[in-house]
Amino acid sequence: MRVGILGPLRVAGSELGGARVRALLVRLALDPGRVVTAGRLIDDLWPDEPPAHPAAALQSLVSRARRQAPGLIASHPAGYLLDVPPGEVDAQALERLVREGDVRAALALWRGPALADAAGRG
């Protein structure tokens, strides 16, 4: 797996710091390969009180995430996406394994509380 969200966030080959960077990557990993709009990301990352300039704050956050995990986040006119095939995210692999009836292999992907690095965010 390249991206793990079934426990604390894990990205192969990257050291990730900062709670909000981790939350951004977790949010994008929920929809790998699909565009998540900037508005949706802002709402999810700042659920209680968005920053004064939310679009600029999101761009800054994406820049930090890209420095920490190069090549993982792609831009789109409407927002951003995690640029990996769905099978590279453990949660997506879990769903596939369950559909195929391999529950033991699916359960082996769990490493702790799912979406742990997004706890307390929208």
C-alpha cells in the first residue's frame, strides 16, 4: 500500500508532519483519483471556523503537503486529488478484499483506529 488510512496516516517513502497536512492527505485518500473541490476541503479541514482567507490557506497547506509527499497531490481547476490508483489506498483495498470474500486479508490491513489523523475534523 502506498497510502494507509486504516490507522495513523502512512505514506510510503514520506515523513509527514503537521496535523492539518495529515488531515488533508487523509481527506484526499477517501476519494483517491477523484477531484475533491476546494470548497469541500475547506469545509472538512476547518469545520468550525475557516481561516480569514480560506483559498489561500488551502493552497499553502497543499504546498506543504506536496513538499512532504512529492507527486501525491494533483491540481484540478475545481480542487485537488490524490493522484494514486484506488488500490494503493488501504481502505480501498480493504473494500475490494471484502467483496472478494477475503475477510482475513482485509482485516490484516487495520493498524489502529481508521482515519486517526482526521479525528476531530468535520
